Amino acid sequence: MELAYYSDLAVRLVNSEEPARGTDALTSVDAVRALFGESQQAARRATDSDVTRLRSVRARLRAVFEAAAGGDEVLAVDLLNALLIEFPVSPQISGHEYRDEDDRPKWHMHIADYAANASAGYAATASMGLAFHLTELGVDRLGICEAPPCRNAYLDTSTNRSRRYCSDRCATRANVAAYRARKRLDTERSETAPRRPGSNPPDRADRADPTRRTADSTHDSIPATDR
């Protein structure tokens, strides 16, 4: 369904705040207008009041993503339905693009914006887009980044439903952290593993310079007559 692309508005709004890092980009009218992207006509209606309104909508949309990521499918749907009821949309057929072969319009569904204010229009569009995405692809396609402390929202469009991070940057950071954790665990296990009777643990100098043990052992193996 083509209307699903409106779901990006929901992701954009949710990710305007990073609670774990204590940052919030939604602090001014300009920030509100930036959320609309190419919808400049709707953005021009934004006022200071829309900052507070959209922050409230943002918290509710984040709750939808968190419920979905936590496996609570029913709660995610209930929360999203509450937004759809509060912020209804007016769908209409639009044809602003044209077919190359016969110059006829490419008709498609569009969400018309007749809301009383900019934030209500944004909330209606974002919620409807998220609803289409959820029903077409599944609740488990709504996720929260697993790379701490990020916690950004994302929409999983992978073919095997394997996405776990909001960006390549977070995926790389998480993989590096996991690798380092495995190395630390391996080191701890080797240091605490029981040793065979009669074997002596390497001293600190040997651990710091493994080549020292090799050189010493080679020297010791040379017969006295050859030294």
C-alpha cells in the first residue's frame, strides 16, 4: 500500500528525542517545520503551540514502537488505534504524477490535510502511515534500536525480518562492543581455568611478552655441549 510511506513521519517524530542521552531536537517552530520535510504548505501553519502538541504525540508514538518491540502486539495496536480516533484523516485520490506513454495521471491514494493545526495534521498522517505499515507488514516490523543507549525507532523492511538497529552506525558499534565482550570473557576463562598438576603459570613478564617464553624454552632445549 502506497500510504505506508507516511510511516516515516512517525519515525522522524519519535527520533527527534533521545531519552537515554537526554537530548531533544523538538524545541522550536523551526524544528517542527523541519519535521514536515517536503510538505512546506503544512509546515507554514506551525506555531509555538505545535511544539508542545507534537511532543505529546511523540511520546504516544514511541509507546507504540516500544510495545511492538516488546512483543505486546495487542497493546501496540490499541495505542495506535487511540491516535487514529483522536486524529482522523481525509483520504483522497491524487494524480500529480503522469504516465510517460500517454500523459495520463498516475492515480494514487493521498492523505489530505484538513486538520485545525499543523501538529494535528502531522499526527493524523503519521499515525495512518504507521497503521498501514503495521497491517501490511506486521507488528514485528516496528522496532527499537538495540544498541544502547540509542533507543531510536525504526521500521524493519528487511526480507527476513532480521533488523535490530536503527542505522549501520549503531549496528557497527554494537558488533564491536559484542566482540570486545567476547574477548574479555575468553581472557577471564583462560586465567581462571584449572591447570595441570606440576605446571606453573607464566609470570607477568611472560604474559606481557609471549616471545620471551619461546626464546627461553628454545635455549633450554640446547644440549650443554652445544652452548
